[in-house]
Amino acid sequence: MTGYTPAPTDSARVGKSALGAQNYVPLQSFATTEQAIVAAKKSWCTVIAAEVIPEAKNLDGYRHASSGIAIVFWNEVVGVDQSTLAGVDDVVFIPMQGHKESLNVGQTAAIFMWELWKLEL
């Protein structure tokens, strides 16, 4: 986690909404997104950004070659910044119909994690 994303250990309110999941899911906080990307790559993870850009790959059937994956989510209004996009291995988008190209970050995270988990089965 980076930026202003609160961790369950940061406040009782966030810990309460985590419902104890923080006891089973390892969490790590970083001062910058770049530091988080470097740490993930040192752990042999493929680092992807969830973003809609012309060269992005479709989440449907997305495959990565490493033993792990780290996903960069950003503010849904402004998107992932260019310096962060330059540091990731892949940019991946959720295919959508219609005119809007934005989802709430919580919805986006849930869709990404579900789709990527299904590929591991």
C-alpha cells in the first residue's frame, strides 16, 4: 500500500472493516509507488497496472509468467500516472461496454483479483 491508502493497523475503523483479514493477508506499506514496484519485482512478481490505455492488455485471459503478481490501482478520476506506468511490466484493462471507462477502485480490485485467481486454478 502507498499514498493515502489506510491499512487496518492505521485505524480502528479500517481494522474493523477488514474483519480480521489483516491477520491472514500479509500487508506492507511503502512511502512511494516506485518503492512498492521495486520490492514486488525483487520478490519475482509481475507488476501490472490497472488502467485503460491503447496498448493495455485485456484482463480476460491475461497471463503472466512469474510466480506472483502485484497490481497497481490508482485514483479512478485521474488514472495511473505516467511515471508509474513506465515502471510496470504490463498494463491491463477490464473490458467494458458503453461510454464510461472507469470503475470504483474497490470494484476494479475485486474484478482483477477474481479473474487472475481463476486463471491459477
